[in-house]
Amino acid sequence: MLKFFRALTVLMSVCFGVSSWAAGFSSGSSQAGEELHFKPEQVIAFAKKVERTLAAKGARVAIVARMGRPLSELPEGMHFTHVEFAVYSEITTSDGRKVPGYAMYNLYQEDGHPDVSDLVQDFPVDFFAGVALLEAGIIVPSPELQARLLQTIASPTYQVLHDPHYSVIANPFTLGRQNCTEFVLDVTNAAIYQTSDIKVIKANEKAFFTPQPVNVNPFKLMLGSMFTKEVSTSDQPAGIPVTATFEKVADYLTKYVAGSTVLTVLPD
């Protein structure tokens, strides 16, 4: 029984975010109410390294992932636990100065309502504050796709594609449930196909995107969907559930969008 609850806790942590982090970095709290694993100065240094890496690649927009749980606790085939867009922006500091940097465009679960998500903008130091390991996965799309992504993120399409009905194992091929990685995939395909029509987006995802099987005992998933709101199998087919992961999105873009690159950032 202990193993079951441990597995369920890990499952619930995938893509888990807390919108309160949008208020800024706080060394006195952590994402998802978890203990901070690194000192603020370590997180700040790592966040700055990620920004420098993005800038060195000339990234105007990139897809960035973090490790919210130790790798040993993640289901097979999963490495990163949360995925979002990093957009090169003019950022206003607390003292009113305008400085260049990256803003992070996230889908986070609501505090107290884990089956509901919001679109939240924060910054790299917020994004990496509650991680279990200082490691970032980065996808730098081709320059053409970056330009299209910037237009899509700045348009009403970005909000239209958000489905607030959250599931940690959302099926990327169906409607009704969504997690952070599926949202990133939907927005990316909206940019690729230059459409806001979710039916067109889903048809192309089903034709070309390879999802990650969720290798968790079906009985555990059934119990999870009964006892925690953020786990739902209502959008899943019979058999093994599937979901979108950073690795599968990276495979998809490097296969079909020439000029897209994938890299990993580790601390100094």
C-alpha cells in the first residue's frame, strides 16, 4: 500500500505548478508546497545560465523543461516534469527599469484546485525555484517557427487553445483534458499550421506526433482518478494511457521542423 501511494504521489507531480510563484521568487516557500532543494543563489545562478544559453543560441522563443521530481521517481520514459515557453522580452524591474530577458509562459494548476489550470507568466528564477535537480531541457525551434510562435503567443489563439480542465496524464489526441506539455504542443502546432482550429491541430497531432505511453498499473490509475482530481482517465482510450512529454515533443520537432535543435543545461 505504501508503494501505491508513493507511485500516485509521483504521478500527480508531473507537470505540477503553483500559480503563486508568478508573484516572484520566494526562498520561504516552494512549488507544489514541496521543500526547496537548492539555495536561492544556486537557483538564480542556474536560471541566469539558462538565459545565457538561450541568448547564445539566438532564441527569440524556446521550449524549456525542468525536473520537478528526482528521475528515480518518474514513470518509465519520462525525464522532465514541466514544459513551457521562454520568450525574449523587455522586462520591467521592481525599480521601473526596462531590461532584456526571458519571460516564461506557463500553464500552472490552481492552488487548491488541482484539476483546474491557469495561464501564468513568470521568470526563469521562479520557474526553477522548486526543482529537484538543476537540469533544463531546451528545444530551440527553427527561426521560421520561432517567428510564427511569437505571433501565436501574442495573439488570441494562445488563450483560445487553453483548456482549464487539467489532467496530469492528459491525452494529446483528445479534447476535454489538458496538461502543460499538451498545451505547448497545441500552441506549437497552431504556429506550424497557422491555425486556431483545434480540430485541425488535433488531426495533425494524431497523424504525426508519437505520444509517451503512461506505464502505470491501470488499477492504480483508476484509484488515482477516484481519489485525486488532477488524475483523470476520461480522455484516454481503452488500454495503456498516453500523454505528451518534453522528449516526445523534441523528437517531433527535430523530425518534422528542419533547423530545430535540442540541448541540455546543467549547473556549473
